[in-house]
Amino acid sequence: MKIAVLLRRVPDTTAKIAIGADGVSIAEAGVKFVPNPYDEYALEAAIALKDAAGAGETIVVALGPDVVQETLRTALAMGIDRAIHLQGAASTDGLANARVLAEHLGPLGCDAILCGKLAVDDYGQQTGAMVAELLELPCATAVSKLEVSGGRATVEREVEGGVEQASCALPAVFTCDKGLNNPRLPSLKGIMAAKKKPLDIVPVTVGEAQSSVVSLALPPERAAGRIVGEGAAAVPALVQLLTSEAKVL
Amino acid sequence: MAAILAVLEQRQGALRKGAAELIAAALQVAGVSGDTVDVLICGNGAVSGADALGAAGADRVLTASHADFTNYCPDGIVATVASIAANYRAIFIAATSTGKDLAPRVAARLGSSCAMDVTSVAAAGAKVRVVRPVYAGKALQTVDLAGTPVVAVRPGSYPAAAIAKAGMVESVAVPSFSRRLEVSGIRAPEKATLDVAEARVVVSGGRGLGDPKHFALLEELAAAFGGEAAIGASRAVVDAGWIEHGAQVGQTGKTVAPELYFAIGISGAVQHLAGMRTAKVIVAINRDKDAPIFKVADFGIVGDLFEVVPALTAAIAQAKAH
Ligand SMILES: Cc1cc2nc3c(=O)[nH]c(=O)nc-3n(C[C@H](O)[C@H](O)[C@H](O)COP(=O)(O)OP(=O)(O)OC[C@H]3O[C@@H](n4cnc5c(N)ncnc54)[C@H](O)[C@@H]3O)c2cc1C
Ligand SMILES: Nc1ncnc2c1ncn2[C@@H]1O[C@H](COP(=O)(O)O)[C@@H](O)[C@H]1O
């Protein structure tokens, strides 16, 4: 089975966010970058699918500046076979990026393309479904269960009030949610092996976009919270506030 | 005069909640420019609730019926939206789990931008200007969308409006499409519970509960709200297996925006806040007065939850009885 995984480099989720001088992006100084947490589920799933098939190839693909090569190496250290760096500045527009990704994924002829449900930086939540649409492939998003047999995939995804079940033929695109698996950590052996695995660099140019970021701002502080009191004695005052001030009862 | 299309969600022939809110969001753009708002419902046969949409501000109610539309059918809905999209300046979709699946597919088909989890929307000349939380809610991004953008509005962002319009029902043909994804149905959870993402009140518990059996305390508090409250949880207790993942609120769980959110025995880690900071009113109960949750809570009680929660349950039940 031939499987591609789309990987994005994002700030660590515990990082403190400050607005950059341009007013539309974050200040990157001092911020630690990691593979997008949801992409780790995709990487793990890809390795598991290939292992289950007994043969095939896993390829990790990232679009971005040269620093993404470090993130790609992390994926290789986990056990992915080879990497492709689509070298160029990514857009803030999901479709503009998806077009470049789809253009380079198409010729690979994969049985499955896996990506994260969302990137924890831009919360775009769109790349996978867009790539699928552009390649005219079936797509299931936010899957927390993925089984492949006989050229078909069955998936489960959480929806309001239950778990939706679906199936499709391969090749297809899947975006991965928490619960799909427990991503492995790179082993020391894996880290050594990763240095020798192929990492191809393909220069790309991301095209024009129809969306533009006007500004990025810190959210307004929630009005300073109020400690109503201590222990059960504070309950009547709380209920009073919820009733007459907040009017939510 | 252009128009806005709001694509509504149905399940098994019944309109999902949130339709009126989505129309209200579309009216934020349409209201200024005098645009009309049409809604599209893709179902298999009649969909209950469609006749009430005029009262919520819909000029026209377009219905597209197809045998494949009993369950969610993204490929068919995308084809249907694409067949009428040229008439519209923007497509609005609720950012539910289904809407988030649909929105980027529609955008890619139209060659448009897609803005997800939008919490505020306005007209900006010919463009649509949206605000959306990014970086797990640690920043707000303002984006201008040209073309025919797809705007996925986070549920709870706009209250339903009472701007009565004609709500004229018209049917729309479903173009031929290839059904690449086959949804077979939705498996209900073992016990029927209200979903945290949909409830007006969310009562969430964390590690401070000490033991999974103590969720019973929260269930009693939720019950005092008479069917309006759902049980939520922090990741710590979901990972510990105390409660199912569907209850998890936060960055790797659900994003909720209820009117009232209780964080009980939850410290308030950034990843938890990412999922609930847009709640209208946040109440925290924690025995540690320095817990970060108190920084975002509107109202806090410092104390032992085992003492405070039962007292609160009794007081809410009493207040509700009046
Ligand atoms: C990539 C990533 C994603 C994550 N995603 C999520 C997510 O989606 N959602 C999420 O919630 N977390 C998430 N986390 C985990 C998060 O960082 C915290 O570890 C988690 O939220 C802590 O859960 P908690 O508040 O229940 O536990 P704790 O932090 O242990 O807090 C327990 C609290 O209970 C209080 N307490 C104890 N006993 C009592 C008592 N008797 N009465 C009153 N108060 C009491 C304590 O004072 C303490 O404040 C994520 C972490 C990472 C790294
Ligand atoms: N620049 C990129 N390079 C490779 N994959 C990406 C890139 N951006 C997004 N993705 C993939 O798309 C998923 C969803 O991203 P987003 O649509 O931005 O939330 C991520 O989890 C990645 O798998």
C-alpha cells in the first residue's frame, strides 16, 4: 500500500502567543515548533496501514520554508520511508495551499492520503477535504477509526449525538482525529535511520488567494473574573448572580 | 442585489437545530446590503421544520430531494450547492461536525476560500469580513473573503433573529453526482445524552472529581437544569477512561459555546480553555484559589467540590422551581 501523509509544522500548543510586527502573524522568536498533533495520528496510521498490508511505501509531504525539513525528519524517525519538501512560502489561504499539495500528490498515485483533522495554528480544518475534491477522490474527515480491506475503507467519525459510520473505495483522503491510535515516539534507532532516508526538495510557488488576513489580535481579556466566595456558603450568592445579573437560569 | 445561501443540516427528515442562528448570521451581511437570504435543505423527501424558516428570516426555502440524502451525503450536497452557487455572493454553513466536513468540499468545488469556525461576520464592500479564533483561541484572526466564499459559522455565535420573510418553498433539482463516500448511519451512544456541543448548559468535571463514580454529582447538577444540560470533561479524565471521549472539551475535544459553562475540579489548562472560552458565562469551582480557571471564569467559588456541588444542585433546583 502506498500512503502519503501531509505534515504541518506548528507552534507547540503550550506556547505563549504574541502578535508579530506585521500585525497578521505571530512573533516566532522563542516559540518551539512541533509536528501538528493531529498529523501524528496520520503518521501512525500510515505506518500501521503499510505494516498491515505487508508491503508498500509511506511518504511524508510538507509545504513550507526550509525549517519544515526538521519536522519531516521527525516523521522519518517515527518510521516513514521518505519525505518530500514542497519548498516555498505557504499561503494563509487553505485552497491556495491545497492546490499545490494536490498537484504534487496526484502523480504519486497513492492508495491513501492522510492528514490531520486540523492544524492547531490556523485552525483551517479544510486542507484534506480540499485536496480530495481537487483530486476527485473520496474523502472522510475527522476519522477516529479507519479500517482497510479489499480496496475499501470503513471509517467512524464523531458527530453531534453519536458516531457516524461510512465507507468508500480507495484511493481516498482521510483526515485524522484523536482516538484513531496512539502515535509512537521516534526511537533512537529511528532518529539515526532518519538521517539516511531520502528527503526530496521540490521548489513550488503557491498561487493567488481569494482570502487575505487583515489582522491578528489577542482576544479581549474576559472581564476580570469574580470570586463569589468560599465553600457552600457562597452558593446562594452565585445563584443570585446567575439569575439576576447573568440571566442564564 | 445579490443573495446569500445558507445550507442547512437535516438528519432523518428533521431539520437540525441551529438553522435560525445560521440565517441570523447570514443576515449580518445581507441586512446591510439589502441582499436576500435563501436556505437550502438537502433531504430525502419532506424535512420537518422547513416551514418555520420564513419566520427566522429566509426569503426562499430551497429543497433538494434525493434517495441518497437520508444520511449525510457530502458528494450530493456539494453537487447541488455548486449547481446554484452562481446566484450567490456567499455560502453559509454551520460549523458543526457535519458542516465542517461539507464547507471545504464546497469551497474547493467552487474555487473559493473557506473560513471555518467564524464567530463574527460582516459585509466589507463586495467582500465578507470574518473573525475567527486561531491558535487554540489564543488569537483572533480577521480575514477578508473575496469571490463566493464559504463561511462556516460556529454554533452559538448569533442568536436567532425574528425578521419575518416570505420563506417561499421551492424545489431544486439535484444534479447527477458520483457518491464517493457512503454514510451508512449514526450509531447512538450507549446512553442517550445531550451532546456538549449542542447543550445550553454544560457541566464539566476534571481530575478534581477524584473518581469516575463522582460524575454522579455532576449528573445531578445537570439534571437540575431539566434536560438542558450536558456533561463535559477535561482530557485528563477522558484519558483516564472515566468518561467517553465525546464528552471532552478542549483543543483535542469539542469546542463549545453554551450560555452557561461549569468547570468543576478543572484547573484550566490552555488546551481546555481553547474549547470553552467563548461560553457566555463561565462558573468555576475549585479548591485552589490560584487555579488558572479563575482567570477566565465570570464567577468562581473556592472550595471543595464535594461540598459546593450538592449545595449548588439544591439551589438551582429551587431557583428553577420558581
Ligand atoms: C496537545 C495537547 C492537547 C490537549 N487537549 C486537551 C483538551 O482537548 N481538553 C483538555 O481538557 N485538556 C487537554 N490537554 C490537557 C491539558 O493540558 C490538561 O492536562 C488537562 O486539561 C488537565 O485536566 P484537569 O483540569 O481535569 O486536571 P488537573 O490539571 O489535574 O486539575 C484538577 C483540578 O481539580 C482541583 N481539585 C482537586 N480536588 C478538588 C476538590 N475536591 N474540589 C475542588 N477542586 C478540586 C485542583 O485544584 C485542580 O485545579 C491537552 C494537552 C496537550 C499537550
Ligand atoms: N503547509 C502544509 N504542508 C503539508 N500539509 C499541510 C499543510 N497545511 C496543512 N496541512 C495538512 O492539512 C491538515 C489540516 O490543516 P488545516 O486545514 O490548515 O487545519 C494538517 O493537519 C496537515 O495534515
